Amino acid sequence: MAHPIIPQIIDLATPVAENLGLEVVGAVFQTNQSPPVLRLDIRNPQQDTSLDDCERMSRAIEAMLDQTDIIPDAYVLEVSSPGISRQLMTDRDFISFKGFPVVVSTSQPYEGQQEWVAQLVRRDETAVYLNQKGRTIAIPRSLITRVQLDECQ
């Protein structure tokens, strides 16, 4: 599940991105790294997201993060585009890809599995719902580490 500071990071990064003509499409704070890694995914809605877009956003958000004390200790900042590997993160992603095959990974086994491949039904505040061979499975969001489109299907 998302790190508790992610909403603050997105609230801080969204207006910065908008001022640069960009959109924030996701954020991940990986605390299992040393130092931790904050990854921001951005998109340029007018054209393909360029390296220049990522650099401009990196410089702008780095200054804002330094001014605030959201992340008090050392960390690595990565700004990138979401690219082709489609990790589903936003409500819009989950609505757009309803019915598509997805791979759901969990931090610990749920019903004996840590990875689920099934059709996406929906997501709500508590779970991601999948259809696996006609059976609906509700995986608690607190256990989910990643939901992405299944590229093999």
C-alpha cells in the first residue's frame, strides 16, 4: 500500500507540475531502499514526456521538498514518465482498464497467493476486485504492493 506521506507529496507536486505544463500520475516512496527512494511519475499531456520534462520537474520539486520537512532524512528523488509498463495507480486507471487482465502483487500471501492474474472488476476504498474464472476475489488494498496490466495476455 502507499506510504502515508504520498498524499502530501502529491498535494505538493501537483501545482508544481501544473506550472510546468505537466501532470503528476503517481508517486511511490520506497523505504526498503537505503537511502529511501521517492519516485514521481509525470506525464506531458501535450506530447511525449521528455527527459527535459523530467529534469525540469526534478529541479522544481526538489526545491519544494527541501523547503518543507515532509521527508526529514536523506532520500533519492527519481522523476520519470510512467512508460509502457502500465502500473495502475489512479481511480481513472482502474476505471479505464476495467475488464482488462491485470497482475496484482501483495506484500504477504492472501488466500495462499502473493500474485494474482485475473480480470479487473473495480477498486474501492478497501479492496481491489478481480474476476478469476467467474469467481470474484476481493484483495484488501492494505496488502497490495502493485497492480499492473498483464502484458502476457
